[in-house]
Amino acid sequence: MSSQDEQFQAGAPDPAASSADDGMTWWYRWLCRIAGVIGGMSCAFAGLWNCVTINPLNIAAGVWMMLNAFVLFLCEAPFCCQFIEFANAVSARADRLRPWQKAAFYCGMAVFPVVLSLTLTTLFGNAIAFATGVLYGLSALGKKGDAISYARIHQQQKQMDEEKLTGALEGQA
């Protein structure tokens, strides 16, 4: 085996390990990945457009947006970065992060250029990257409970309240 094959094997994520500990369904994981790729494309185009100016803050925000696009592509779609040797290793490390860590990282990356230069280009260019962070943040909250268990809990709470009320009324009499 060559050193590249060994690196690929070491950097390849274990799908069973990542799906077991974060609790995300397969379709939600793909939704987050697709949002990350689209967010990377929007950051790249808006960042390039933002660099066509003479204002230094706009240029800095545009460069940061293109860096955001590169990181999003590297973490969410490493096949887009096949020419980079460490892309699979970075992607594997990003897959091992918890969803709340990805959420904080992606939202923080998207907010910085907007704070640096508040223009429509930076705002709309980073919106989908920020939405990717929000999607990961929502997955960190966990699954929603079913209606039957909520109804059962509500019924038990109601019975306990009625028992306390009748006990208090009997104690007064």
C-alpha cells in the first residue's frame, strides 16, 4: 500500500461511529452537507464580488468570505478539494466534531465578515453559510418527542394537580 492509500484509510470517516453518537438521520445529514456546499458557493461568489472595490474593509471581508468557502468545501465536500492532500483528513476530523461545535464554528465564520463590513453582499453571501450552522445547531438540540408521550405526561400532570387540589380542599374542611 502506498502512503496516499494509508492516509486515505486513516482519514476516512467511520459512518457507524458518526451516525451513532450525533443522532442525526441520514436525510438531515445530507441536508446539512448540501447547505454547506451551497453556502460555500455563495460565500465564494460574494467574496469575489466583494473584492472588486477600493475599500480595504470590503476587500478584507471578501478574502475572509473566500476563506469561509474553502473551509466549508473542505469540511462538507472534500471531493471538491481532491488536489489537496490533507482534504480527507480534515473532513474526517470535521465529521468527528459534535453538531453544536460545527454550529458555533460555521456561524462564527459567517458573522465575522458581516461585522467587518456590513454590506448587502456580505450579508447575503454569508446567509447560507450561517444557515448551515443553524441547521447543525438544531440537530444538536435533539429529536422532537412524539405526541403520545407528551399527551401522557400532560395527563399525569393534570391528575397530580387535581389530586393536590382535592387534598387541599379536604384539608380545609
